[in-house]
Amino acid sequence: MSHFKRPHLPLRRPFLLGLTGSIGMGKSTAAAMFQAEGVPVFDADAEVHRLQGPGGALVAAIEARFPGTTGPEGVDRQKLGALVLGNTHELAALEAIVHPAVFRAQKRFLARHRSRDVVVLDIPLLFEKGGWRRVGAIAVASAPAWMQRKRVMRRPGMTAAKLKAIRRLQVPDRVKRARADFIIETGRPKSATHRQIRFIASCFRAR
């Protein structure tokens, strides 16, 4: 699938390592392990939560486009999700509000860490939204499908139908694994996963 072939990027500082993984695959755990190894991590999901939380910069714009989905605590993610999940037009409208703000935050993050050897961009939809074109290498967090389902179904408000809808929006795990430079196996004991993270971090420090 040549449309996933990344352009050649010159070596630069910091080196951009894209971290991604489908829902329930342990990406957040992997990101925390990179941070424990001293690698700065830009967490796109955390930035979205901040922008949509109490006093968040995007709350007013989201309320204007999706009336009744916000309150004193910011965006009600359950209400907003019910409107956009499975509705391509409404999801695109939300992304048009959110994505530019997240990209600006990412640029500020890179400016702060421009002297580092490597940074991690933790982006759930790295493949789906084209972010793979802008990173030097890709690490994919992955686990067996049964474990993914078990993890996700424990989340509050999750249903089998909702999980199915989310999966439809995401590039399949097998495709992500095939396109990855590094596969981080999160179905193992955490100590084994952490050894993988330590090895990956050391590769870039040794450049």
C-alpha cells in the first residue's frame, strides 16, 4: 500500500517518533514508559481534553456548533460522542474545530524541546489523519484482539456497538503493524514492554 509510504525526512533535532495504536492497545501505557525514560511526549488526547475541559479554549466554539454539549465542566464527551460517532459530516465539523488547535499546541511543544535528540508524538489517529507523513519513524502499540476488547469493554459507557463504530474509524491493527518501524507489544508483562521502550529510546540517543 504505497499511499502509506513516508517521504524521506532529513535527520534533524529533535527526531520525531510517532506513537500510535488502536483503541485499547496500550498506547497510553507505552507513552508513560517513554516519559519514564526521559523522552518528552506530546499527548494529543490530553491536549484535546485540556482544550475541551473547564475553561478550555474550544468549549465556546463547540457549544456554538453543537448546542447543549457543554456545561460548567466543559464538553460533555458522552453527549458530543453521541452526535458525531457514526456521522461523517458532524465528525468532520468537530475535527475542523479541534485539529488546528492541537496542531498549534504540537508546534509549541516542538519549539520547547528543539534541543532534544528525540521526542514522541502520541497521536491516536496518526495513520488516519496523515500525521505519519510528518514523523521520522513510527511505533505502534499492539496487543491481541481479545485483550483489546477486554480492556475497552471495561471503560465506562462503552458498548459493543460503540466499540464497533470506533473500530470502523481506525486503520486495522494488522495494517498498522505492517507499516510500523517498531511494534510495541503491550500484551506482555509490563516489564517486557518497558524493555522494548528502553531499547527504542536508546536507538535514537545513539544516533
